[in-house]
Amino acid sequence: MFFWQKKEVLVTFSLNDFNRVKDTLAANQIPYDWKTVPDCGRRGRRTLGTAFMDESVLRQYYLYVEKKEYERAEYLVKTVLTGGKR
């Protein structure tokens, strides 16, 4: 999927949320692309400060879908993250 054909549907620090949304998109046959970005230091520095950081927030997860599938995917993401509540 080329960058001009996709749209960001989720950005999270939660691996659990990322996997739940990814599985839901796959179950609904919505093609997706993803990437992870290490987030320690935020300024590009890797220091000893990360030894005391919560490991669950050391990575940022991104999910992308094709633009034509964005509305459907956005609805599914909201449903997954809110537990089906509106």
C-alpha cells in the first residue's frame, strides 16, 4: 500500500489495543498496514532514563487503511476501543 493510498486510523501506545483493532480489521477483511516507532527519549537520545520508564509506553503503534476503507475502519476502531458502547 503506497503512502498516498492510505490513511491513519489508529495511533496508540497500547499493544493490547493495537492487536485488538488489527484483528478486527483482518476479521472484516479490511487491508491494513502498520508500523511501530520507538518512543524513548523523544529527542533521539537514548539515555539511562529509560531504565525507570514504564515499558508499556516505549513504543508507539500506527495502523493505516486504504482511503476507500477509512470510514468503515474508523467505525470498527471506535467500536473496539469503546467496547461497543456509543
